[in-house]
Amino acid sequence: MLDASVKVTAARKAMRHIEFRETEGRGAGFPALVLLLALVTLAGVLAGHHMDVEGHHVTGMNNRIVWGLPHVFAVFLIVAASGALNVASLSSVFRRPAYEPLARLSAVLAIALLAGGLTVLVLDLGRPDRLVVAMTHYNFSSIFAWNILLYTGFMAVVVVYLWIHMERRMQRHVRWAGVVAFAWRIVLTTGTGCIFGFLVARQAYDAAIMAPMFVAMSLSLGLAVFILVLLAAASMTARPLDEGLLRRLARLQALFVSVVLYFVVARHLANLYVAEHGAVERFLLLDGGQYPVVFWVGQILAGTLAPLAILWWWRPRSRGWTAAAAALVVVGGLSQLYGIIIGGQAAPLDIFPGKEVIEGALIAGEPASYAARLPELLLGLGGAAVSGLILVVAVRVLRILPERLDEAGADDTGNVYGR
């Protein structure tokens, strides 16, 4: 016990020489990246405006599918925002000095992803000007009202955590700020999962396992996005990156993907066991057209088995393979959310169990059709571009990244990188 304390103390002493600085951005790459992100953001805003003015008939949504592709992007960004705080939590809450140099980047990425996700949600409401009503009149019997408080509260908590981390006089409080942020992110993601778990009107939802499954998804998706951002930042700013740190993140990624797979299997096996959900499971897994393809190819094969094969068995020694595994996890997450959000709405509704519905086939007994259109895709990509724009500007003007990542920190046993 004493030995472990000594190692942590030595590691924290090694942290004192870490120098954080802004990126210089002298070449043409930085302005070009900002311009590209700004153009995609503008395209998303214009797409949202077009949907607002013309109505949602310009999209693939209808009376049955009221949450379309923009919601897939929005929920992905919000869930990933919670998981992007993984590294900051490992540093501040679980006292792993190895991740201390990356805590600021972790917090900024969480803020950026949440802002992008909320931007998509606001523009996809149909009447974004009425957002003020939702923010001033709360119906606390609705999980949506609670989530407004959770989202804004999470943003505020992470901003405070980042400020404490960057202000030397306040750094003695960083652990408690990290604990609050960690607890809030768990509650936030639980609330997002409860949106679907509490919807009894859709037989593909209405499951308590949605809440812990979304927590697991946040850990996996957030870390995957963080790994991609870390590799891109190290490459674009010419900062050395310790390979040992990257391998630890890759192993952690494999663990989170495995946990998500466990919840997915448990959810579907439970639904197959319950007779009333049999038809929905057949639709989502076998005879639902595009949705079984999205599940088996996008989520299971590309988004789960392939990254697990790379991370567990092949144990990549190059950054390219690690980036590929993280990108596949992102693909799997988008596929999973597409199946949950859109597939859950498209599944036939058994409103009168045991009865044959002669009229009203539009709402009962028949699957709903959906095909995303260009405005929806642009709006979703626009939200992702908002996240990227916030992150790039923050890294440019704030001291987020350390000068070096190969000798700045220490591993979990207290050994300084590169020594």
C-alpha cells in the first residue's frame, strides 16, 4: 500500500514539468480544416432551415418514423460526449497519472461532442424557436424534461472541471470536480437510455436494460472518438505520442466493446424468450429488410467482431491499425443507434394482441418504411462538424495539449514515459 502511494507521488512529481501550450497553426492545414468544418456546419444549418421552412415532408420521416437520421447523429454525439470524459475520469477520479496529460483534451472533446449533438436536436425539432419553452416550462413526469437539465448541467460541470484543471491555484480541487463530472456523466447517459427504456408505446423499446447498455455504449464510443482525435492531434501538431499509452487505450477500448456486446446479446436473448417480443425480434434480426443488414453487418461484424479481432488477437503495433479499430467502433455505434432508433420505430406495432386489425394498417401490423434524404444527412454531418470546429478552435487558442506525450506522464505503476 505504501509502495503504491510512493509510486503515485513520484509520478505526480514527474507531472510538474509538463508544459501545455496552444497549437501554432502556421501552415495552410489549420485554416483549411477550419474552413472545411465551417462549410459543413453551414450546410447543416441550411439543411435544418430548409426542413423548418418546407416541413419534414422533404425528409424520409413520416407519421411512424418521427426520429430519423439526424437523431441517430445527435444521440451518437451525446452518448460519445459522456464517454469522451473517460480519460479525464481515469486521471482525476481513479488516480491514474498516465492519463493526466490528456485530461484537458478529454474534457474539451466532451464539451464539443455534446454541443454538436444538441445543435442537431435543436435544428431537428421542427420549431427550434420554441426551445425557450422547453427550457422554462418543465414537465417533470417526462424523461425529456429531465434530460434538458442533465445536458446543460453536464456542460457546466465539465467547464468547471476544465477551469480547475487549467488554473494552478485550484488544482488541489481537481479530484472532487472529476468525481462530480464522473457521477453526472453516468446519470446523463442513464437518462438518455431511459428515453427508450420508458417508451412503452414501442415494443422494440420498453426495456430496463436500455439504461446500462447506453452507459456501456458511451464508454466504448467516447473512447473510440477520443483515440481518433488523439491520433489526429498528435499527427497534425507533430507531437510525439507514447506507444505504451496508446496500447493501454486500445486494450481499454477492447474491454468496452466486449461489455457492449454482452448487453446486446442479453437484450436480444431476453426479448426472444418473451413471446410478445418475438415478432419484433424477427423483424430486427431476420426479415426486416435493411435493419437485419445494419445489425449483422454494420453493428456485429464491422463494429464489434472486427475491432475485437484487431485489438484482442492481432494486438496492433501500428497506429494505423489502432485508428482502424476505433473507426470501426464508430461505425458499429452508428449502426447500433440506427437499429435502435429507426428500426424500433419501423417495427410493426401489435396494438391489439391476438386480434386481426382490418383497418388502420398504417399504425398496426405493418412495418413502416424509411429512407433518409439529403437534408437529414447534411444536418447530421453539420452537428459533427460543429463538434470538430469547437475542438479545433479550442486546441488552437487554449493550452489543451502538452508539448510532448512521450515523456510527460507516467504509466499506472509510476514509471515515467520514455525512461
